Amino acid sequence: MKSLYFIVILFLYLSSNTVAKESRIFLEGYINGKPVKLILDTGATGPTLFRPAVKRLKLSIERPPANVKVEKGLVRYALTEKCKFQMVEGGTESTLNFAVIDVPDFLTRDIDGAMGWGGFGHMMIELNSNLRKVKIRNKLEFDKSEWKCLDIRKDINVLVVNTSSKDKTRDCFLIDTGAPDGLTVGGELWDKLVGGEIANKTTLSASYMPGVGLTVNKENWLEKIDLGGLQLCDIPVKRGMDSLKVYTDLGVDGILGMWALSCYSWILDGENGKVYYKKNELVRIPEKYEYNRLGAVFVPEDIRTSNSLLAHVVKDGPAYKAGIRDGDELLKIGRLDVTKWRTDRNVLPLGRFWSNPAGTKVELLLKQNGKIKELSVTLEEIFKNDTVMTTKDPKKINS
């Protein structure tokens, strides 16, 4: 195989929220006849395998030169040997080189890798974001008069579409099936959509992205957002674009995750550069958006080298009112020793504790200013609209 090196834009969203697994679109397939489980990630550029899967499949690897300078947000990767890849449902057998990405293994235990937009950009795809399913078609007949249409940008190898907002400030959005959440924006658009920070409506989320690392972001809730041709209802909005310079430099204003995409049914016509969409009349699945009701996250300072889980806290949120402050080290949740989070598979994801129903009491043992403290935190309903949501509600569709 010819010696090559590659730099890839890869936005693999790996959330600590329990909703993340339910929001993924899984692709079952075979590499050289052996089964693999991938996710469809239109925010990634091409086919990717994580290193444990490469070892399991016994694939050879050609490494890129070590002296390649990589900008933040980009990932240098090695390539596998050419592999025969076949999806269980749809598509024909392909011969592919997979990118090999190193991601902390405790974040990828249930998947082997991702299929990015580069592998599907020439196809016609039915995307049912509500049911988390895709169908690949060689040809698809449908009544285009019933669907609205957006243009796909051709200058970037991820699924980015242009909308048409009146103020021209929110025109370009990444459709990211690898992200389970709603809308992710930068500071300027966050201020326009959310306005001033309201403590009792703001929580936090944590995610890991190869090339960027672990980030902690504010998250709020809006009943309605108008993005030009896209009108979204009951949407969590996250301030997370600020760390994604690789996208903002390309003029991307925001990222639409699976919860936002579930407002519509989609047909992705990569060959002709068009995305068709129409209102989804099904109840969202899952029916509720499971978010962080603690108002705090506990994350390592460096996900690869740090062992202590340190607090990031929203002022006047449930955790703050219980006495938790930024920098406090989490030691136990009830009887669970979370200091063993790297080796004990019962620890992660911590998000399953914080997304429990409002009124749930969580007993925490922390180290604060060098002293051990036991605190009891009562989870609260932070987002205003935390009810069963359906796009059948005519008030939300037509308002």
C-alpha cells in the first residue's frame, strides 16, 4: 500500500448522558467476513475504526509520518489495509481503507467505529431520525412537492447544509447523526437565541471529541427556534461551537444533533447535493430528553492523564445550592467508588445518575478544599418543558 498520511475532521460525539445510546444510528456489517458494529456519523469525514476493533479484526496498519503538524480540531490517523466491507442492510460490498482513531476505550465499549459522510455522500439515503434507522437506496421515488429542500455544501466532506435565515447569521449547519443532542451553537448565536444566562434554566453537559478533547458546555432549552428553512420545537441548545474552530473557520454556524433532527423525516441525496425534509408526525423516541438535572458535571482535567473527577457547577443550580463548588473532587456516589472510573465498568457513564427524575436524592462524597464532605443533592427540573413531546401538536407546528 502506498505510504500516505491523512488529516481528518472528525466530530465523534460521545456523551455521558444515558440518552446517547438510544440516539445513535447503528450500522451492522462485516469487515473481511467478521461482524462489526458502527454508528452512522455524518459529522465525520469517512470510515473509521477504533484501535481495539482493529486489533480484534487483525488488520494491518500503515502509520502516518510522526512529524505532521495537526491543527486543533483535526485528527491525524493511520490507515488499515484494504478491507472488504458489507452492511447487513442495504448497499453493496465495498473495498475500503479505514482510518484508525485512538479514543479512550471506556468511551467506545459498545461500538467498533463510525461510518462518516464521506462513505455515503454519493448515495440516496432515507433517514428516520425518530426511529434511528437508515435505508440506502440506489433510486428513490418520492413526491418532492411534499418536501422542503436544502443545498449540501460541496466544499467540506461532512454533511453541511445551507438554510436561509432573514438576518443571515445562522445560515450554515452541520447535520450530525453522531450527536444525540439538539442544537449546538457558538457564543454569538447563543446570546441571540438564549439571551442572558438564567440559572434555573441552565445545566451542563460533557463530551469528548478526538482532536479537541473533553469539553464542558452550557445547555439550555427553547420551545421554538427558527433557522431559516428549519423550524425546530422543544430543543435543547448547547454552547459548544467555541471549541470547534475547524468548523467555524469554514463558516459553520451550528450543529444539529439527533434530537433536533427528530423534528423531521429526511432524504439525503448526496449525489445531487440536496437534502429533503418534512415534518415528522411521530412521537419522538425517546419521548423525553434525558438531561443533567444536577446542574454540575464531574470530569478529569485531562481525560488521558488525570484521575480526579473535578466539579464544574452552574451557579444557583441544584448542586450549587447543596454546597458543591467548582474544583471539588468527587469520591463516591452513594456506595460507588468513582475514583476507579478508568478500570471499573460500573462507574461510567455518570450521566445516568444526574438524569434521574426530579426529586431524586443523590448522596455524594467529595473532597472540598482538602476536607472530606458528605452532601445530599436533590435533582430538579431545570428545563421548563420536560413533558412528553410530539410533533403532532398543531400549536407547535403552525405557530
